[in-house]
Amino acid sequence: MNKQEYELVVVGGGPAGLAAAQEAYDQGVRDILILERDFELGGILQQCIHNGFGLHYFGEELTGPEYAQQFMENVRERGVDIKLDTMVLEVTPEKDVYAINSDDGMLYIDAEAVILAMGCRERTREAIDIPGTRPAGVYSAGTAQRYVNMEQWIPGEKVVILGSGDIGLIMARRMHLEGAEVEAVLEIMPFSGGLVRNIVQCLDDFDIPLRMQQTVTEIHGKDRLEAVTVAEVDENMQPIPGTEYKIECDTLLLSVGLIPENELSKDAGVKMHDVTGGPIVNEGRETNIEGIFACGNVLHVHDLVDWVTEESLVAGKTAANYLQGGIDKREQEIEVNPGENVGYIVPQKITNDVEDRKLVDLYMRCKKPMEHVTINLYSGDKKLLDKNERRVEPGEMITFPVPEQMISDDMDSLKVDIVKEGE
Amino acid sequence: MSETVEITCISCPMGCDVELEVNEDDDIVDIDGNSCQAGIEYVKNEYRNPTRILPTTARVKGGVLPLVPVKTDEPMPKGLLDEAMEEIAKVELEAPVELGDVVIENILDTGVNIVATRDLPKK
């Protein structure tokens, strides 16, 4: 077997892996390898040809490929080693990485640190159990996005989209612009998980209807999709009998959620979090296994790539610190726990003593949309900090920066809740 | 007689539903429902001259992919999006393409250019 040694191996060459590798290099690590299974770097950004990326990180509005190219150039300039068309098969707890490609054959890489940056994948028809036949024409929205934007295939002409998250909305506009008829976007929840600007610019602009609290209850068609049955749902998201109607269509796009892709992490013995579906990490994005880090959508699904970049820079920096002689641990670990109306918080714990750090960013999602809220940070019963937001919704990640000087040695847990202003 | 026009402001994630009151001379006489100054600017512009960035793709011969992503380098009039798609569909580029390459200059006399948004090397 082809054996190689690297200080740092980054699994995945999307925005998370690229930023992590770049930062590790800038912190002094020189011996870095990125492993990417596609034929090029950039990850899913390459198919996200719409604008709206980079407003936070670059201060300007870029398309996905422009955002990706910036980081691709950065890692190339730094001389980071890259292997494309390479599938990682296994990462062991000892940080041995097994991979395969058609040039090297089977590869065994002895790494001192590993950053997991595999991203996420889409939930499928099977994951949400839509009954009916199994014709062609049922796609996950991201798959259709790659076909349309990169591979020059149009999935169909008459389209229904299930799920009003951003990918569903963006694909509604894309299919319309490419000449398809988009019959409707259906959303099982009473609110959309997508950004308001996408509802306006992707649906309203083209008079595409958004129907709330409706879902597909049956798929019809023998060889090709012919129609879907749609029903209204009650507050428990159960179809209401008698409300069914049929929409004729040849294409159904599913935008019904993303799942962090953690098969490699689990095999490596990395402990997972029930709610995020990603590894449990400390604020340096280190997992329970020393020297194995995770960042980006493999850790938790982000709303904006800008936050993926920020998080991955943290992971890259901590990995560099680890490689350069270790990380000082706090005497006492601080657990970070979600309180009222908070779905999850990443990181799940604060364990490191970092000299030059000014802030620890807590990333979280609320459980339900609320207006005029106060986000409170507690240590035990003591309130440390609060901030007001005009609106929170589950589709948008909330960043809550905690100043380093507020984190003291006698703490053992932090809690965040989101309540109505004044309560 | 004045008329009320509803516009969802997208200056921030709040997404305020803003009402514009427009008189018979098409002057905006009242703006209501916005939570901040940015909302006023947005809805005025959105009422008078709605513009959009158009992200789409153009065909490429001999590249590692058959398409290269493109966009308008400035927002263009919203009413011309469909026509612009037809203009872009007529184009076939030759690889290699570089990020920023002008694919169509001054599309539909809008003063806006269609530019490539990534490098696309030769196959």
C-alpha cells in the first residue's frame, strides 16, 4: 500500500476544509493534505451559482463559485497539497487515514491531526416516507441543482417543490428561468425555513405560489412522474382527510432537510450529538478524540457559508495549536446547554485556555420563530449577558459572542434561552 | 384617489411588510410598516425601479464542464430578466474561461454586463 505521512489531513475540499487548511497554514503548519472526492475543489458552492454569499465575511455579495474560488486560490498559493478524485474510506482513532484514487491506488496516510470537513447530504423521499409509485422525476433539490447548473441537464418541465428552505426557493427560480413551469412550493410547517429575500426574489418575482401547511401524500406515475397528491396538514403535521388535491407534474424536487455526513467520524469513534447530527465538540472544534477536529456542515448545518468559514478558521487554528505543542486545558470544563426555545448550541463545551482569545462565539438555532426577543446567557442562575433581536427563526443561525473575560474558572455550565422581550 | 402598494422589505431578515401610498400623479405620499430607515430607501427603489442580480449559466465548448456560471455585474431591471435569459442562451463560449470574463457586454442596452463567476479550465 502507498504510505504517506502528513502533519494535518483535511477530509473534504469544500468551504470548511479550504478555510481550515488555510488557517492551519497561516498558523505555521506546512505539511497539510486536503482530500477531496470530486474532480475539483469548492464543494457544493460550485453548484450554488446564485448570489448572496460573503456579505459577512467579505463584506460584498458573491455567488457560490466566486466565494469558493477565493479560498481555492488561497490554498493553492500557500502550496497546500491536494488530492482530487480521492475517496476517504476510513479514519481511525489513531489518525490513520485510508483513501483510494485511480492514480495512487490504495493510500495509507499517517496523520498527526485530522480535520473532518465532509459537509452534509440531503434527506430523500425515503427519509420522509412519501407513499406511492417509484417513477423517474423525483429528485432531491440539490441533485437537480447540480444537473441544471453544472451538468446541463434539465430534470423536467412541470415542477412541484416540497420544502421551502433556501435550496427549494432557489431551485424554484432556477427552474422557472430555465423555462420550466413551477406549479407550487409546498411547506409542511406554518412558516418557511428560507430567507425572506429568497421568498421575494425567487417566488414572488415570478408569481410562484407558496402553500403553507401542505405536503405531498402520494406520488403517481409508472415510468415517469405524472402527478402528486397534496393535502393540508394539521398542527401535528398530519394530513387532514378530505383536503387532498392533485397537481399534474413530471418533476418533484425535495428540499426537506440536510443531514451531516458522519460515517467516517463514527467509525473513528467520534461521539455524536443527537440534535445536530454532528460531532460533539469544544470551542476549538475538537471532538472527543484528541487531534480530530470537525467544522462546517459536518458539524451542524449552517445557514450561511460565512459562518462555515468563521468556524473552520477556528478549527484550523486549534489544529495548528495542537500540532505545535498542545493546548492548555481549563481546570474545569464548561458545559454549554440550550434553554427555552433553543434547539442546540455549538460548541457543546468550553474546555481550552487560550491566551489571545477575546470572544467565544456560540452558534445556535431557535426552535420556533419569535419576534422581539431577548437572548439570555446564564451561568447557573446568574445572568451574564443578554441581547435583543427583532426576530429569530429556526432557518437562521444565531451567533452569540461571549467575551473571554466573562468566562471564569469557577463556572461549570452555561445556558442560553430565548424569551419574549421583557419577560 | 390614492392607491396602496404592498412591498416586503428585504433589507434585513425582519422582512417588514411595508405599505406605500401613491397618489394619482404616482407620487409616494406615505410609507408605513417599516421598522427602520433602510426600509424607506428599499421600498422607494423597489417601487420606482426594481432591479435584480441575475445569476445563471452559459454554455461552454471544450471545458471541464459544459456550463460556466455567470451573473450580471450590476443589478438589472427586473422586467428584463426573461429576455436576458434568452440572450444568454444564444452564447457559446470556448474554454478556458476566467472569473470576471465579460460574456455579454451591455446586455439589452441596460449598461450591465454578463460576467463569468468562476474559472473553467479546458478539458
